Amino acid sequence: MKAVARDAGEPSGEPSGVQLARYGALQFALSFVALPLYVFLPAYYGVEYRVPLGLLGALLLGTRLADALVDPALGRLADRMLARRRAWGLIAAASLVSLAGFAVLMRLPAWLPYAAGGAGFIAAFAAALWLAQAGGTAATVAHQAWGAALGQGEAARTRVFAWRESLGLAGVLAAAAATQLGGASVFTLGFALSLGAALVLLRGVELPRLFAPRASAFASIPGGLRAVVEPLRHRAFRGLLATFVTSGVAASIPATLVLFFVRDRIGAPQWAGAYLLLYFAAAAAGVPLWLHGVRRFGAAPTWLFGIALTVCSFAWAAALRPGQSEAYAVLCAACGLALGSDLIVPPALLAGLIRSLGHGGRLEGAYFGLWNLAAKFTLALAAGVALPLLGAMGYRPGTPAQGALPALVVAYALLPCALKILSGWMLWRGWMRPAASDPGFLLDSTRREA
């Protein structure tokens, strides 16, 4: 395999800002629905309709695991639809499935109350939730695979994902604002309107020539299980994925524990919503800075700097004392700023890696299917590690976390610091150092393992 072949078939020109806005609009809709699906839904069912929290937790966990397990298969489906230039149809169909499932979830208790429904309610809830999640996942994987083929060069690919993730952050902020305007009906209407607009806009984005139709459209795409596991055969992908997972767990642990920390350490539960808005707003505002960093220093060094900023921020969090609500607001802004690098740089590195391994226009969906599976794994692993650890260390929710290093501070701040340091070391040792000493190391590793 020759290095010159890695960009073969790429678009001749870079997509304009208008084209990238049209492409990224779908992420606004998908992110808009994420907040009510993962945050609003448990309280909506548990408080307003008296569904037992234990049952809700079991159903949410079971459907999310089932959703995660189909990600690689959805990635393979995305590759086939991209090869046939039918990616928009796949995204539209999957999005409508997600919308239907979400709409049922928002109205199900009124149609079939839990007390009266019993097993029927449980089956309907699980089916609707799985459809909402699986439809969103299929649309996301195909959308990411499409975006991976846009732009030439590292900075251009980072710009593609910067537009996508910035509009996603805008969707989260819009959903947070929608919680003040109404409940389930507002969420359903907002999702439907934003999704319809996004699909219309995406329709006008040209699919790159990388996915040009050909008589042997599937001849170069491995079949069956081989297509699913093909990315894992390559050392460079395994290393990048391991770094992404370690960094993701480090970010997910504070996200799991933030409300506990705000209430029991900072002592400002009334400001929890404002802190979250500040966090996501800072992430969106910082995206142009990270884009500049990629253009100036490269993607991997920029991500490493973002990791260092996160480490410094959480080291500061460990030093905060009860009552320091203003300092914690500054901390939220710093952590949000660092989040921008986690959002835009890793998928851009993955998109470049796909081209370097000679899989551009063939296996983007397979790579991003595994990537999304790993992202969901980080959320589950964070909750599975942080909450039992807190319990084992004697923490009780609602009890003020006093002292220099109570259990809550160790879990919320110091554990993520350690994991972020580990991810930074993995990035340096597994990606930056080999690239500095041998620019062709990605291709060399492929030749050795092929």
C-alpha cells in the first residue's frame, strides 16, 4: 500500500461553512433528544406516574445494553448504504424510527398507566425506548461515517467534526432551555421540528466521491463478522480506541457524580442547572480555539493539551471547599473548555486513520460502529466504577462531604485526574511518539498485521 493512495477519491474541494452547517444540523436534533431521553425520562416516569425506580433502572440498563450491542451491525449497514449512495435514506428512516419511539415514550403513561398495564406497560416501554435509541444510533453512525469522508487533511477533518459537535452542543442547550417551557409535549415537538429541518438540510449535502457507486460496490467490503471486527485487526486503531475509552471514562465519572458534588461538597444545589449550562456553553465557545490549535500544532498535540487542561481543572476541584460556589463556576467553564477538545479531535483522528489504513469509502461505518459502542461502554463503566466505589468508601448521598479529601472528592476529582493522565500517556506513547519518529507508522503497522 502506498501513502499516495490514502487520499485517492477524496473530494476536490473543501466543504464550505454552509455545507458543514447543513451537514451538522442533524447532530442538533439528535443531541436535543438526548437530554430528555437520559435525564428527563426517569424523573418523568418515576415522579409523575409512580413507576418504581428499581424497575425503571433495570429497563433503562437493559435497553441501553441491547442498543450498544447492535452498534457494529449498524455500522456495517451504514457502509453498504454509503456504497450505494443511499446514506440519506438510511438516516431519514432511522431518524423517523427514533422519533416514533420517543413520541410513544412521552405519551405511554397516559395511554397505558403502569398500575393498569403491568407486563404490557413494561413491554411497550422497553420496545419504545429501544426503538428511540437504536434509531438514533443508526442515524448517528451513518452520519459520522459520512462526515469522516468530508475534507482533506487533518485540519479540514477536524473542522467537519467541529461543526457537528458545536451544533450538538447547541442542541443540548436548547433542550435544557425547553425544560423551562414545558414537559413531554414540548420535547416531542422540538425533536420533530429540528429533525425535519435537519433532514431537509442534509439532503442538499453532496456525498463525497469517496463513496462513488461502482459495479462491484461491495467487492472490497469484508462480509459478515469480518467486516465488524476488521478495524480491531489494526494496532493503530486499537491504540486510539483504548485512549478514547480511558479519556471517556475519566470524563464520564464527574458527569455521573456532578449533582452529588454540587450538593454535598459545594453546597449549592440551587445552582446545579446553571453550572451545567455554563459547562456546555464554554465547550461550544471553545471550539474555535481548538480548531486553531489543530491548524497550528496538529490534532494529537491539541488533544494532549486539552487532556492537560482537564487534569489541572480537576486537581483544582479537589482543593475546593464547601461554599466556594463562585470558584466552582470558574471550574465548570474550564472543564467545559477542555471538553471541546474531547469532542472534536478524537473523531477527526479516527477519520484520518481510516484513510491511512486504506479503508476510506469502504469501512467508515464499521469503525464508527465500534467507536460508538466504546463511547456507550465508557458511560456504563463510569457508573459501574464510581458509584460502588463511593458506597465502599462510606459516602451517603445527602451527607455534606467535609474534610480535606472525603470519598466524594476522591471519586469526583482525583480518580478522573489519574485516568486523564493515563490517557495522555497512552496518546503520547501510542500515537505521537511513533508518528514523530516514523511518519508512516500507520501504514507500516497495517502491512505487518495484514
